[in-house]
Amino acid sequence: LSVFATEQSTAISDFPGPVPLLCELDSQDLAADNDKLLIEKLGELQANGAAGITVNAGACNDVVQLEELIAAIAANAMGSIVLVSSAEECAAAKRAGASAIVVEQAEIEGDAADNGESAPSSSVILSMWDGDAERLDELRAAERRSIYLNNACDGDARNGAARCEMLIKEALTKRSRSWSGSMFGVSGDATPAQRNPRMWAQSKRQAKEIMHDSATSRGLPPPKLRN
């Protein structure tokens, strides 16, 4: 972590500046009975350059532990990104003041509000995206303009970097009036496959090749390259 933080610090005077470094806490980190160890770890991460912590709410024992964790992260001057899969988890993350909340489905946030479980909050709501093209179209159709690209590198930062870059570009493509047209331009309601079938087929093929090479390099069964 400190190596990345030192490298990013060299970009302070350059646009767009250093990339915020986020560290993920897993179930093993949260399973420790000694809360003091967790607090010490948070302090160590912050001292080494972490700007925020990501955590899957499901890794916590209950919503009480989740709220306490978010508070501890804030106490160490870091932001928190919480992945939730239920209205109860979403409501708890909002109550605790999470910096951002990632929801798998838009209905989760709505259910939390409808049940009176969610008070007004400054938390940013992000929609989870795993890189699937159809899912991205669904998010755009629902006018979800803020997305969280989950596991973009498919567990392999070195070989998955190209895939990550490609997916980010795809998410920022000039698409439609409903997808922030004033910022990205207007290209009508046609899907990528309809606007340019050849390029769409090529991009899907390239994505599969990247995933194939990534899996092969890690000794995993590679996916089929057939379109």
C-alpha cells in the first residue's frame, strides 16, 4: 500500500491528481474478537496512504457491527464504500454515514425508504456493475448515472488492467439522451449492437480474449472464445 501511495503522491501537481487508494476488509478481518486489533489495522492503513475502506456488509455479523465499523473508519479520517444486498443493510449504512453505498438492485434503496428504515443521508448511492453489456444498458435505461465497477480486473490486476480500462471507456461512451446527454453527447436510443454491429462484435471478442488470457495465466479453466 505504501508503495502505491508514494507513487501516486508524485501526481499531486498533475491533472487529475493522485488516485484515491481504497483497501478492502474481508470476513477474516471482521471475524476477530478483539476490536482493538481492527482499530489498529484501520489506523495502519490510513497511515500508509489509504483514502478509504470498502467492505461487503454481508461480511459483518449484523448491522450493528456494520454501523460501528463505518464509524471507526470515519474516526480514522477515511471514507467508506459499503456493498449491500438488502434494504436493512442499506438503511444501516445510511444511518452510519457511509461515504458511498453500492446496491445490487435499485429496489434495495427504494425498499429501505418505503419501510421507513432510511433517514435522509449524504451517502452517495452507486449501482453495482460487473461489466456485463446488457446490465449496463439496463442501468442507463433506469437513469442510474453513478455505477460501481465490481472486480473489473477479475482478480488479476496485472492481466486484468486492459479489461478494466475497456469497461471504463464503455461506461463513459456517448450513448443516449437519458445517460447524461449534456455531458457525454447524444446518440439516440439505439444500442451499441444496433449502431455498429461489427465494432460491437469485435469489442465482445476482445473482452473474451482478455478474460481467456487472464484465466490461462492463473491456471484456471479459460472461458470459450466462441461468440
